[in-house]
Amino acid sequence: MKLVIAVVQDKDVDNLLFRLTKKGYRATKMASTGGFLREGNSTIFLGVEEEKVDEVIETIKDCCSLREHFINPAPYTSAAPGSFLPYPMRVEVGGATIFVIPIDRWERV
Ligand code: 2BA
């Protein structure tokens, strides 16, 4: 057994969970926040048989898109009048960040 942990964008999570559950996978969604952008994202946990891991990853790839975000390196209000204002910085987010880790023991009681 493997635990697949996928950090995905909120915009993709409903479609991803629909596709995974339609294929018979059990999944848990947790609300999470990216450490860099400090924006909400979603973390999905799936306990799956080892031979199913590739199919799960393919499904995640199909459902999760790469998107551009723009962030301001410094808040507008911190700039003195007439001083240089930095341009927004472009950041590419996603499609998904995926971790696959072994499960020593799995029980449903
Ligand atoms: P965030 O930490 O909010 O990062 C959002 C995006 O900002 C990242 O997209 C990446 O393009 C950029 N970024 C992150 N840290 C950066 C840095 N120190 N310098 C420059 N740019 C940086 P993704 O790589 O697609 O990551 C999307 C989200 O996945 C992350 O949101 C975070 O919640 C999670 N994540 C990514 N890598 C992770 C890791 N190694 N461990 C745990 N969570 C991770």
C-alpha cells in the first residue's frame, strides 16, 4: 500500500475528487495553505494499492492545470512617494505537487 499526497489548486479539486471517486478510489480532502503564496490550496490523501499509484497520478495530471499567479514583491503602501515601485512577480503554480510514501499498516475498523 502507498499513501499518495497531492497538493492541488482549489479550482481543480472538485473535478479531481469526482474523477477519483468515479474510478472507485477513496480520498480525503484537507484545506491547506501554500507557504510561499499564503493562498488556500487543497491537499488530497489517498491510500492505494501500489499498482494503482500510476493511474492515480495520471488522473491528477489530467485534472490539474498549471496557472500563472502574480504577486507584489512589496506592498504598494510601503513605497515612499516618487520611489520605484516593483513590478508584480510572475509565479507558475501547479498542476500538482505529489508525494508517494509507503504505508506500514492500514486498517479500517
Ligand atoms: P506555495 O508554497 O504557495 O507555492 C506556490 C508557487 O510558488 C509554487 O508552485 C512555486 O512555483 C512558487 N514557489 C514556491 N516556493 C518558492 C520559492 N521559495 N521561491 C520562488 N518561488 C516559489 P508549486 O511548486 O506548483 O507549488 C504549489 C503548492 O504546492 C505550494 O504552494 C505548496 O503548498 C505545495 N508544495 C510545493 N512544493 C512542496 C514541497 N516540497 N513540500 C510541501 N509542499 C509543497
